[in-house]
Amino acid sequence: MVSDSQPGHIDQIKQTNAGAVYRLIDQLGPVSRIDLSRLAQLAPASITKIVREMLEAHLVQETEIQEPGSRGRPAVGLMVETDAWHYLSLRINRGTIQLALRDLSSKSVVEEELELPLDDPQPLLTRIVTHIDQFFIRHQHKLERLTAIAITLPGIIDTENGIVHRMPFYLDVKEMPLGETLENHTGVPVYIQHDISAWTMAELLFGASRGARDVIQVVIDHNVGAGVITDGRLLHAGSSSLVEIGHTQVDPWGKRCYCGNHGCLETIASVESVLELAQMRMSQSMSSRLHEQPLTVTSLCQAAQQGDLLAKDIISGVGTHIGRIIAIMVNLFNPQKILIGSPFNEASETLFPAIADCIRQQALPAYSKHVTVESTQFSNQGTMAGAALVKDAMYNGSLLIRLLQG
Ligand SMILES: [Zn+2]
């Protein structure tokens, strides 16, 4: 628990300042102490102290920088030191687990994708722990100092306490204490975030929304959800930050959803639901190109791109369902940009106009006028989303302080 007493307050300030300085060095390095003092708005003495601790911990290193146009001796610049610090980034999705060892620059050292069957007599938590143990045994020789574990997965998650309340696909999961179990097992901090929220953070830190102030990122995949960036920050970061558009009811008589309700957007617009719909409608349209090959997301998208009427209609139907909800969000958040992350982006020429039309027709014209609909930079975010969690924990100082304390 964080107490309001003075020492806790001072620790918090120290953490925030150290995080801000680390961020500047990471993003601008090599950068001089004088520039850091100006940019971080901290006294030179504070910068000296923070930098000294980071140098001693081998989190930053000194290098020479020659200022352009200056004839004096080169200044001393600071850069982050990342190679000797590893973390495990882990992603669970429908039937698979991806494990990646990355260094603090987010560079992948080794990455694997393994099967994680949906129906298995062993509890999911046991299987995750086993996978992690075996991964570390296999790659022991490559492992530098382990700093953290970052996990992204779909579901309803208490990110603060590391508890996964419920998951789609792994229906036996109930109140899974994933964070605590792994912290006790490995001794390093564990960061857990919803797949889509973490992906939104990854796009903000490394991808298509870098530098943007207000963005709505919608993901249409096995599950459907959104992340919102408002004033340059992930909305509700630190708590459950997913904007649960996937569990907004669009059809009161629709299918039952894993969340307990009926007719959620996810039961209509998820990859599985769309393929199911396409399969049904194919029988009514014998001339469709969809009959030419096995039905997959790719074959559906390719047919739409080639002008197949049924395929185009199905894809634009996805856009209309999603677009209606996005139009409401545009009125709430007034973003400059809508990012779509989806395997259906292969048919973006059909999907994006359908979404944009909805926004134009259903949201406030003053807001919708300047909104663009674009693709996310990462098409399959993999373990990059977990990398964003670790980067964020370094920048807000929470992980950084732990590393400084050794
Ligand atoms: Zn639902």
C-alpha cells in the first residue's frame, strides 16, 4: 500500500524524476547533463545524482558528443545501456503462447511460439508456469539479468493485482492469480495487461500513433476491443484500461458471449463470427468467388479486394457494426486518428471506407471532419505489446527504481 506519509511521497517524486530522466536519455541519447536538466526541468545537482545512480547500476553509459559547429572539446553525452538487461515478454492468444526474451531496448534475443490447447485437463496457470520454466531452461545460455515478466492476453483483467477474472477461449479460467504466482515463482515484477491495451501502448511508443495526442485504436481479431489515447496517455492506464466496446450489445437476440451477456459486438465482428456468417451466406450466393478455395480471413479479404460482391458486403458489414460504435467514441473523445488493427485490414479498401462513412454520418461533423482511419503499424503485435509494458514501467520509474536498488 502507498501511504500518504512524507517518505512515501519523496520516494514517489524520486521515482517519477528518475523515470523522466531515463525516458529522455532513451529517446534523445546521447544527451548531455545540461540538456537533461533543461528538458526535465530539474536542478543540475538532481540530474547529477540520478545519473550517477544509473551509471553505477549500468543502466546508462557515457559517450562523447561533438556539438555541431563547436570547436571546443567534445561534451559528455549519456546513452542507455540495454544489452545486459533482459525481460520475458509473453503473449497468450487463442490456442498459442508466444515467449520472447528481449533486452531493454526491446530487441528480441530469442522468440518462440508454442501451442496452448484450449481444452487440457491441467489448469492454465500450471501450464503457463511450466512453459516459462522450460523456456528458461532451453535458453539459459542466452539469458542476461532478468528484470521483469510482461504478459498480454485477452480477457477481463485486474491489472493492478495481476488477477485474470475471465478469459475467452480458456473458459475454465476464473480469478486466476497470474501476477502473484509468477512473482513468487521468479522473484521479478510481473506486468499484466489486456492484449489490446498493451498493443495500443506499443503503437504509441513505437508505432503508428507515436507522438499523437488523441487516438482511438480498435482491434478486430479473435476478440474486439479498443484502446484510447487521450492527451498523449493511455486512458485508465494503471487500472483496467481496455475500452470494452467488444462487450457492447448490438443484438439483444444475439449469441451468448463469454462475458455473460448476449449479442455483444464481439459475437458479431470477431474473426470467428465473421467467418461463420460468411459460411452461411455462401450457400445463398453460388456465384461468389468464396466457393473457389477454403474459407479463411485471407481468402475472404482477397475476394473483397477483387470485387466479389458477397465478400465486400461481409467486410463492409463488419465496418458498419464497428463504425457505429466508433462514431459514439468520436463524440466522446474527439480524436485526430482512428487506428484499426485487424487481419481484415487485408481488405482495407472496403473496410476503412465503411468505417469512415459511419463516422461521417453518425458523429458530430465538427469532430468527424478531421478524423482519419488508418492501419496500425504492427499487423500482428506478437510480444511487442509486452515490450510496451516494460518500456512504460521504465519511463514511469516503477521498474527503474527496482533496478537501481539492485
Ligand atoms: Zn460479451
